[in-house]
Amino acid sequence: MKPENPETPSANAPASSSDAQTPANEGEYRTSLKEKLSYAIGTIPFMLGSSGVMQIANPLYNLTLGLSPSFVGTVMAIVRLWDGFTDPLMGSLSDNTRTRWGRRRPFIALGAILCAITFPVMWLVPVDWGQTATFIYFLVTCLMFFTAFTVYGVPYLTLGYELSSDTNERLRIQTYRAMCTKIINFIAPWIFVIAQLDFFESTISGFRAVGLIIGGLFILLAIPAVFNTRERFEKRAAKQQKVKLVKAVKLTLVNRPFRCLVSIVVGMLIGTSMVNILGIYVNSYYVFPGDTEQGAKYHALAMTLYGVAGLVAVPIVSKIANRVGKLKVLQWCLFIGIIASASKFFSYTPHAPWLQFVTMLALSPAFSGFWVLIDPMKADTADYDELSTGMRREGMYAAVANWIEKVALTGTLLVSNSMLDITGFDVSKGADQGDGAILSIRLCYSLIPAALLTVAYIIARKYPLTDDGVIKLKSDLEDRRGKVV
């Protein structure tokens, strides 16, 4: 997409060595530590909403209540399709909102309250209901929650894009957020373990108690992001013309760097999300045949180690990316992820269960590094759009990215849960699963992510918005509309 001003150099054009240096006055683009932390803390409820539901859904609805995994997958697929409609709508609404409190923060506050109400409801299903009634209950309550979550999630993501106009500072902001995200790796995998503690009357009672706690966290942890952050482009956006939803989507999709970046993310998401739920099954029915408690504990330990390694890796990856460039480090992360994913076939073994921890030590830096780099790069594509259209539309970029990713995940979720049925897995058989079913689950768990990450890596090698191009892009924008500090 060419800039509207033909005399303005393309963001893809090679930058001179002087252009490609970090500005000497970079400090004026910095955000305070308080603001970084306030925004970052808000990612804990964000992650509990976006991925926490899946962490609870299968252990509760399949393993505890006996609902078919295909039914669970169907529910998650339907709500993802629903997200595909509500996310762009929310992005357009927040881009076009004008209030004294900004475009994003009022929605973050409202969304947090709605999520606190609807999240616990998903786990209050009566235990004596049949398959059809349980399926309908899960579907309706999921739709309620994910509608509320859109009101919180899209403006929250967008706020991160506009806390600074500097690409290096954006990376620092997302580094703090990524480190807070790792906290979920310490919480979510243990939910099933906690729910089975003798402290509770039953496993279902344990899940309900955890649901109430998570609901409260939505409000508690959203407060700092609402009151301690600033929207840097708010005044500029207040002067621009409002853009209707369909036109806004079209303008977003013609942005070539954005299309490439979202394709990379889709490859990563499908490759990992299609098989994520299989980890606990591999541990429970292969590494520890039929021992779900031991399998759940080892899975939780592996994910906890994954979280610790990621927490350590995030600031290291961020520093390296600031030195050598985000795109180059992103490619490294994808390559390491390919090798580590393939190794899961050998490291998840009953002969040496601890070997899976070695795989997690390799996967965590690769995946953690990937996610800390992606959001600053998405924000760069929004800058590219401003150079082309003259408008700030971060909300639509966050929303359309979510929309594309979630629509892609819809089929993935259907396949991932149906995959257990296709392989011949039957929870009622306990430890007496057929060898073919277990082998199929192990192959899917290792080879599918390796293959999809390979596709993402190939696309990343051809990504058009280079690191030098991003710096040139910032210079061109400031020449046109001045600095945003």
C-alpha cells in the first residue's frame, strides 16, 4: 500500500545508516515504570479470559462431567466465530469513541465488570444434567462471557499500541506485559490440581470456587490500567473523521505488512493451540498410564517450568531484539520452536518423565520471545497505516488481528477436540487405551506444531517491514505530524 503523499518515502525503503540508529532523544518517548506495570498487570485477567477458559473447559466438562470432547470443541468453535463478529465491531466502536476519559479506558472498565459477573457462571452447570443440556448451558454461558471479554480485551490490547509512539519503547512495554503473562503459566495448569484437593466437597465445587476468584481478579487487576495509563494519540484521533466499520476493515486488510504479520501469528496459534490440550492426555495416559492425578501434576510442573523459563527469557529476548532487530529475533524464535516441538515425541516418555522439562526449557524462550515481539510489530503496522491514510486506527488493527486469528482458531478448536475421538481415545476406558490411540495423540502433539511453525518461519523470512524500515517510518511520520511523546 503506497503512502498518500507520493513524495513520502516508503516504509520499506532502505534506511541510511544514520536513519537506522536509535534517536539520541529517545528518553522523551519513554513511559514511566508505574504506567508500564499498570498496563502489564491488566494482562493477567486478559490471559485468564483468552486461554484460561480452555484450561478449565476440558478438565471440568470432559474429564469431570463426561461431556464429549467434540461437544466441548464445538462450543469453543462457536464462541470463536462469535468473537470474529464482535471483535471488529468493538475495535471500530473504540476507534470512533470520543470521551473525556479517552477511547479505550472506559471500555476496559466496563468489560472488567461484565467479565467478573459472567466468568463464574460458566462453571455453575448442574452435575445431574445430560449431555445435551450440559452442552447448551456451556454454549450459552460461554457466549455471554466472551461477549463481555471482547469489551475488555480489544480496548486493552489497543491501549498497549498507543502508550508510546516509539518502536523500542513499545517493545519495553510489551516486555513488562509478557512477564506478567508468564504468571498465568504458574496459575492455569494448577487449576485442575487445585480443584481436586480434599479441601473441596467435590471437583466441581473446586472449579466453582476457582471461577469466583478469577471473576474477582478481572476487576481488581483492571483498575491500574484504567487509572494509571495515558492514551498518547487521543487528541490526534479526536480531530480525525470517523470511519465506518466495513471501510475500516477494508483499509486494514490492504496493509501488506499487517497481512504478513497476522499470517505468521495464525501459523503459530494453529500449530500450538491445536495440540495444547493433548499435553495432559499424553502425561495421563502414556507417561503415567491411567493415572490422571500424576499426569496432571507432571503437566502442571512442566507448564510451571515453562513459565519460569519464559519469565527469565523475556527481558533477555527484548534486549537482544533492541540490539539486532525484532524481525531477526522473531525468526530465531520460530526456528527454535520448530526443533523443540518435534522433540516432544521423544521427551514425553514413561522411561524418563523428566525429559519433558528439557523440551519446555527450549520451547519457553522461543514462544515467549515470539509473543513479546509480535504486539510491538503490530503497532508498527498501525504506524504504516497512518503514513498511508493519515489516521490513527489502532483499535481496528487490534480487532482485525484478533478476528483473523480467532476465525482461524475456530476450525482448529473443532479439530483439536475431535482429534481425541478420531484417534480412538475414550475416557471411559481409563488406562486401557489402545496403542494406536496413544501413538496418534503423541504424533499430533509433536509434529503438528513443528509443521505449522515451519510455515510461519517461511513467511517471517519474507516479511516486508524491516527494522530499518520501521525507523524510517517513524521519521517520516514525525516530519508530517510532529512528535507524539
